[in-house]
Amino acid sequence: PLTTCPPPCPDTAGAFTPAALTAQPPRWVAGFITDDDYPRVARKQGQDGRVLLAVYVQDDGTVRDVRLLQGSYDALNRVALEKVKAARFEPARDASGKPVPSKLLLPIRFELK
């Protein structure tokens, strides 16, 4: 079962394969969220939380789109969306090793130390 991609879609009518159905799921390789990205307002108010994103990764590893599925504190949601939109992924691969566009669910936990 393929998931329809957000417009504009790739040339193929094919959509983004759910990561769980690929031979090798996509892997986040650059543009990580660091302690420096923790919003000051959230830190000051002692806010931590969990954000769940749907991430559409193209076959070249760039992020096509990010959707907030489950949010937390608004400032944390914004940081998660912005950082993941700019992130780089190693693309998912099919059984023959060919890169394929994929969709993954990405939980992000924000914790104050």
C-alpha cells in the first residue's frame, strides 16, 4: 500500500512507500536537533514534550514534506517541523538496493536536563 504524496508529487504516480515496507528504511543523517535548538521560552517554562511527524523523504534523501501528526508545546512543534524540513536523510531502498521515495513516522522527544 502506497501513500499519496503531498502535491506537487514526483513524476511517477507512485507515491511514497511506507518506510516499514522498504528493504532499508530512510535514516536521518544530517540536520539533527540539538540542545541549542531547544526554544528559550519552552526551556524557561520547563516544557518538554513529544512530537510525532510524518516525513516524506524523496529518493535523493531530501525532505519533500513534513506533517505534524501529534503535537506538544507549540514552540517544540515549530522547532521539530523546521529542523526536519531542512534535514538530510539517507533514502529508503527497495530489495534491489535502489533508492525509493518513502514516508516515515518520526517521534521526537524534547527533554530538559
